Amino acid sequence: MEIHKEILNNINNRYVLLKKEKDYLIIDKLRKTMIIIDDPIINLAKLIETMISKKVEIYHNVKDLPKATEEPFKLQTESSLVFKVFIRKIFNHRNEETGSIISALTENHVNSESKEIIEKRMMRYAFQVLYPEEGLNMYSSVYNDTASITAIKKINDLPSIDIGDIKELYDW
């Protein structure tokens, strides 16, 4: 689901506004985190205006926000590497959950060895806790400094198009 639709569909249940001087910040009140939208197609001012017209709760102080109910949790690996995990759900065009993006936030710099350890731990978590007994496709972040995986379930049920032979891919 596109982020602006997600926000508008969950006004006051999950998303609220925080007034900061002349501007507004979109807040996920369940996680007590700020939402950053870097999509140039989304008109952030119009989104905030629409939220206000739909009677969104507006907070004037971050201390007034309710206590977070979806706090990041810590996983500890065998090598005593501690990290916080954030999970973002992925939905298909029918608004059915099709997977998750699982990202780790570490206290220390991540090298390729620690990245691999963290990602394997997150993959086990996805297989055993998030989507037990479901076939998953796992994809790892290509960046060496970011421990992040994407777990996709029911990948064969997602819409697709045939782009032709592999030879055609090289002829663009």
C-alpha cells in the first residue's frame, strides 16, 4: 500500500500530527516515531492538509504523545551482537500482507561479517516467528553498512508481466 493511503486510512488509529512551530510532522503514535516521506510525487503539504480536514489528532508537545505500543525489540546473536529490529509490512494490490522488510539498527558499525550474522538471525526470525510454515523468498540489502532483509510470501501470487527473453534485456 502506498504510504499516503496507509496514513489516510489509519488517521488517529496510528498516524497523528505533531505541531512544530509553523510546520507539522506526521507521527506514528504506535511506535512514537516520525514518518519521513521522500517520494517526490507525494505532496506532503496536501497530505497534511487532508489529514487536518479529516480531524486528525494534533499534538503540540512530543511528551503528550501516548506511550509507544510497538517498540522495537532487541535480538541478541551468539556473538553477543545486540541490535534493534524494525519491521515494515508489505501489502499487495488487494491489501493482503505479502511480506515484510526487516531492518536492524545497531549500536556499532556493521561490517560484512556482522551484517551476515544479523541478517541470518533476522531470516530465522522471519521463518520461525513472522511466517511459520510458509514458503518465503528472502532478499538481502545490497549495502554493506545496512543489515536489512525483505521476506516475501506467496511470491507466485503477486501480479507480474512477461518482459521477454533475456536477450531483450541487454538490448535496451
